[in-house]
Amino acid sequence: MSTAKVIPLNVYTDQDFYVPAFRLMIRGRDAEIKNNDVISVTYEDSLDKIDSFNLTVMNWDPEGQKFKYSDSHEFDPGQEVELFMGYYLNGKDKLRSVLIGRITTLSPNFPASGGPTLTVTGVNLFDRFRTSQITQPFVQKTDTEIAQQLVQKIADGINKDASITPKLKLQIDPKDVKNNKDLEKSPIKYLLINNQFPILFLMERARRIGYELTLKSDSSGSQRIVTFGYAPTNTVKDPTYVLEWGKTLTSLQPNLQTTDQVSQVTVKGWDPTGKAKFEVTVKRTELTKKNHGIVNPSDLGVQDPGMAQKKEIVVDRPIQTKKEANDLAESILLQIGQRLVEAKGRTVGLPDLRAGVKVQIKGLGNRFSGPPGKEFSYLVTATTHTIGEGGYTTDFTARMEQTL
């Protein structure tokens, strides 16, 4: 499976990292917060969880002898918010929008000692899509066709409420729809969503078949266009950022483990038409040939003879065709292979370093950075962006992949 060549980008050449900043907008206007009241701002995102933010502020006015924010309506839950994070570059505002969503929680803290504080929590638009659970069968549809129908159902449910503005137009990225046609040549005979939120079903389905579900939002007049990315993991085409230990990379702790690695996955199923059992086996070597980006222990100079004997057998899934069994076996083997090397790192604050982005890491030697000319990539799986007393930092988790 081919993918566009990634172009490494050096991190913010000539960037002044000394003036971190953020902006929180509530219903289209700047939130009324005094800068010296802000204790910290944190934004978190992940490939399998809904993005969220936390803003913690001092909540006591010593002059007026009253609570500054907990008694006001400034941060009432339910309001639409947009969070920007970044820096002032050469005196100019270069903040990036990291989250569009709504406030969900107010958490005041009245401690035994010290001043009272208030923490405001919000989540992104994905949470708004959890409207109602449905039960619906899909017959002879591809995964992308099912995703399109579910996204339209979510949009119809939200836009029924006339009080909600701006109105949302939801769509699967047209490029992904086109590209996925070549991958999803055979429709799924039968798939049931059983009393689930469509958005959660879509997220779970994406993980099961080895896809990534992403979201981008743009405003156009009175309408907001929300585009879902829905494509295989190895076709992520975001730029690859170059981080170097001791410079832009503060720390990294990679974890190489072979305990859970297997050489093959077998899925057993039942054909209700032919009334016969069947099984499909996919070997790790087959995934390697398909350029799924899996790193093998041998690529890192590790020889594990025991791995050849390790197999995983799946018998508890409602599989009815050999194609479904093959797709599931590939997905499980891919997920296992992607966990060979996982890492936790910290870098200077980079608002564009988000879950789903790839990074190349220099300065760690051949095993964890890759040999010259064949450098490994790390796919970021989660990030935590924090602006506080220590400035602006980005913590991230990532998994090692071959650079395709």
C-alpha cells in the first residue's frame, strides 16, 4: 500500500520560544480572565479519546473579598469555546487553534490553606456528537459507506435543534472516500450497530480495521463544516517533524518489548450459508510485504527465536466470511506489531504536534533513531500541552514505524 513521501520539517526555524501564550474564546469573544490569575492551561488529545482542555485560575479577589469566577457566568457549562495555544513570534500573535468544543465542567477548590482556585474543563466537538444511541443493521455496505451514513445521521440529529448555532455540515473527507474505494473492494455482508452512539461505534470500528478517525473544523458564514478523516493508519500524510535529543527534544523514554509480539494471527468463524467452520491465518511477514510500516525485532538487531512460536487465535468474534476473518486478523496483527516500540517524550511546546502526526527523532543511535538514510518514524498517539509556571511544554506518547 503506497503513501505520499513525508517531508521532514525542522521545528520552527528562527522561532522565539520565550513568549508562550494562549487565548480562550467563549461564544466568539475573548474570555474575561486576568493574566495573573492563570495558574495553568492544559490541552490533551489522543487517537482513541475525545480531546479536552483544563484551565485553572485563582478564584479569590483579595480587594473585593469575593470569589472572582465561580460566582460569575463566564464559564457556565454548555457554552461553545475555542482554545488557541502557541507563541508570540517576533512580537506577533502566532497562536494555533487546538480545540473547538464546549465547556462541560466547573471544579472550584476551597482548600484548608492557600487561595481558592477554579478549574474549567471542556471537550471538543466529538462530545457534541454523542446525541442518541441507535440500533441499525448495514447490509452490503463498505466501511466508508457505513461511515458516511453514520456521519449524516449525527448531523441530522444535531441540526434538528433550532437553538444550536452555528449549524453543522458533517462529511467524510472526499479524498478519503475516493482513496478508500480502491481498498474496500468487497462490501460487508452484514454489520450491526447495537444500541450505541454512532460516533463511538465509528471510533471503535476505525480502530478494529486499522483506520484513523480524525476531525477538522472550519467556519463558513453561519455554517461550520466538520470534516472527518477516515483512512488507514499508514496513509497519514501530516508532515514529519524532526526532533533532536538535547535540542528540541527534552527527553524520550522508548520501551522495546517482545513479550506480546506474535508471528501470526488466526481467526475462526462460521459460514451461516454453507453451515461450515472456517479459519484464516495472517502471518507477520505478509504485513511486512504490504508496507504497513511495522518494525520487526530484527530491524532493531534483536533476535527472538521464541516469537516464531507465538500465535494468537481468535474465536469469539461474529465472523461470517473469510474476508471478514482476514481483515480482522490483519487488524489484530497490525495493532500488536505497532506496540513493539512505544515511547514517552517531552519537547518544547509545539501546538502543531498532535495525535496522528509523525516525528523523526535524532540523536538516539541506530536502534531508536534508525540508521542513516533509513530513519524510523514515530506516530504520535497522544499529547499533553501545558502552559504554566515552567513555560510551554508538550508531552507525547508515540509508536515506532518504518518510514514508508
